[in-house]
Amino acid sequence: MRSIRVQFFSIIIAVLLILLVLLNTYPLTASRDLVFQEKESGMLSQATVIASSLSGLDSISRAGIVEVLRLMDVSGYGRIAVADDKGQLMYDNGSGELPEELSRALEGKSVFRSVFDESAFVSACAMPFSVQNGSLGAVYLYERDEERAALIMTVQGRIRVASLIIAGLAIVVVLGFSELLLRRIRELVRSMRIVAGGDYAHRLGVRGRDEISELGEEFNLLTERLDETERQRRRFVSDASHELKTPLASIRLLADSVVQNENVDMATVREFVTDIGHEAQRLQRTTEELLDLSRLDDGVQVLPEPVDLKQVTLDALVLLRPLAVEKQVKLQLELDDGCVIMANTDDMFHVIFNLTENAVKYNVPDGYVRLQLSADEENVTLSVSDSGIGIPEADRLNIFSRFYRVDKARSRASGGSGLGLSIVHDAVIAHGGSISVGSNKPQGSVFIVKFPRPGDGETGI
Ligand SMILES: Nc1ncnc2c1ncn2[C@@H]1O[C@H](COP(=O)(O)OP(=O)(O)O)[C@@H](O)[C@H]1O
Ligand SMILES: [Mg+2]
């Protein structure tokens, strides 16, 4: 793995290097070129002035030259020389050797040359001229400027020092910054490993308001959801095992007493076996309900089809009428036509069956259950109200949770697993609907389920 820091650092170092090289070369060459230009124009114009003064002489003679130079300010030059057309030095305040520039100027054109050797600008210039008697000569100027060179070198030195300091500071700042950044990323990675290891209660401490903090917050939200899901799963597994354990224990007990009791009469055996049958039925219902729930959880949806809720209600009532008769509960129906939604018929059957079964089961003798079905522009509404025992306010929030029962003994006695309303809830939500529970006047409960009405043409009816 290539660390971000290495990548980051390489880029910064590359940029810094380019900057340093530029800073340490460009100002030097630019100011050197400027000095070259200045020297060239200065020396050439000076040479021109001298050459034109010399061309006023009758002939090239040392005395004449001395005379001309005396009238001029040439003190700034290290060497001045004048040669005649044969290359003879007629005047020279230097080494006495014929400079190369001078012999080239004798060929007829002016010459300039300047070099910079870090300690000085060394410049030389030569220019041809002709005197009154027609003979040709050339004048040579030489200068060594240490002052300018020193100035440029000092400025250059300062730039170098300053740029080194800036580069050092930049590296320190970048290192510090990347260290801070990396520390936070490492913290995030560490937290991810902890959570991946199974500690869902772990939370990352989030500081600041930048992208990394955002990442941290998202991570915490994710972990929280994971935590909640895991808690739910554990509770569900333990509740489910408990629900299955109780009837199984009864079955074993009943079977054991039949087997171990040698002189048990036929009537008792029949009674016990009937009880075993009931328990087995309860187990069967619970497992079926668990399977329904898991199907709803998976979100595996059968293709929705047009479902006429009135027809489904009538179908459910065929199965529930005997229970209503047994409980002495009257069924009142107010079912409008045209309550059609796009849904899964089996799911809708579960919804209506469970709500109605509860309303009958948790009722009182001579009570009633009222089923109302109506539709308006936006919704199809199913209302199941009863005159039963009602649900205490405090329990209403939990009533849709898995295995929740208000009165455990009573519910179990009537064969309930506490899963019915969770299935109702999940099925309603899966079909885009909503469900609410309230109390009925003067006593009992009301469950109201709303489904959005499909748009025109969607139901195909
Ligand atoms: N119409 C109702 N009147 C009173 N109590 C109800 C009604 N419907 C549901 N309950 C309460 O809600 C609990 C959960 O219902 P449900 O999930 O269908 O489980 P159960 O298998 O016990 O019927 C029931 O045990 C019961 O205590
Ligand atoms: Mg029920």
C-alpha cells in the first residue's frame, strides 16, 4: 500500500523543487541580461563618441589620440587602446597586446562582448573609424565591473536563503497537516475494524465540520443502524425460540404422561392427545406466521395485481363467522364497492383476517365488530372497530412489534402468537399504506388502514 502521505509528499517536493530552481535561476539570468544590454548600449555609444572625435584627426598619431582622450571622461574603463590599420597599437594603457576585438573591428565593423563570471561583468567593445587622410583605425574599450556583479550575487544569495526557508516551512506545514489528516483517517479505519470485529456499540468521536467529519458521522449512523438491526435480530431469535419452546414442552409433557401411565383410561388418552393436537396447531400457526414475516422482511414481492378489498373481506369472513358465533359477537358490514387497490391478494387477506380475528377474539359476549370499507379520491380506507376489551394507551406503541401481547395469558389461551399485528403492519407498509390504532367509544378499539388509490387505468378495471 502506498501511503497517502508519500504521494502527497512527493507532489509537494516536486512542486517545491520546480519553484526553487525557477527562483534561483530566473532572477539571475534576467538581471544579468539587463546588465549586458546596458553595458552594450553604454559602451557602444561611448565608443562611437570617441571614434567620431578621433576621425577628426589628420592622421593616426599617439599625440593626437592622447589629445582627443584628454578631452573626454574615460576614467571608468580599465583599458583603452587605439590601433592603426596595420594592427599597430598607437595608444594603449594596458598590456600592450593587440586584443582580438580590435583586430576584428579593423575589418570594418564594431564589436561588443560581455561575460559574467560571478565576480565581475567583463565587457569589451571595439569600433572602427577613419581619419582625415583616409587611413583606417579602431578604438578599443575594456571594462571590468565588480560592483554590479556583487549586487546581483547578493540579491541572488538572499533569494536563495529566503526560498530555502520558505521550502523548509512549507515542508513542515505540509507534514504537520498530512499527519493530522492521516491521524483522523487512521482513527476512522481503526473504528471500522472494531465494528467489523463485531462491536456494534462502538462510536467514532467526530470533530470539526469537514469531509472527514462527514465521513465519520455517516459511519456512526451506519453503525447505529447495524447495531439496531443486530439487536432486533437477537431479540427476534430469542423470542421465536421461546415461543416454540413452550408448546413443545407441553407436547412432551402430555406425551410422557400418556406413555408413563400404564393404566390410563381411553378418555384421558383422548383428552391428552387432543391437547397435543392443539399445541401442534399452535406451533404450526406460529411457524407459518414466522415464514410470512420473513417473506415480508425479504421484500420479495409478488407482482401486484388489482385486489378488490370487499371480496377479500367476504372471503375472510367465511372463515371467521364460526368464531364470531362462538364468541357471541355480531359482525356489522359497511362495505362499499370499487375499493380496488394494486396489491398482493394473500397479503391483503392476512391483513383483513388478522384485524378481524383480533376484534372478535378480544371482544366481550354480545359485543360487535364493525368492518367498514370506503374509497375517496386519494385513499381506500379499511376500518375495523370493536366493542371489546380495548388496548391500554401505553401498549398501543408496541402492539405492532413481534411477539408483543397486551395480556400474555389471555392471548396464548386463545391461540395467539403475538405475530398477527406485525404481519399486518409489515404487509400494509410493503404496499405503501399506513395503519393506526385508536380507542372506540364507549369501549373497544379501532384499527384504520389506508392504501393509496391507484391511478386511473392502473387496475385494469
Ligand atoms: N381488537 C383488539 N382489542 C384488544 N386487544 C387487541 C386487539 N387486537 C390486538 N390486541 C392485543 O394486541 C396483541 C397483539 O395482537 P396480535 O399481534 O394479533 O397477536 P395475537 O396472536 O395475540 O392475536 C394481542 O395479544 C392483544 O393483546
Ligand atoms: Mg392476532
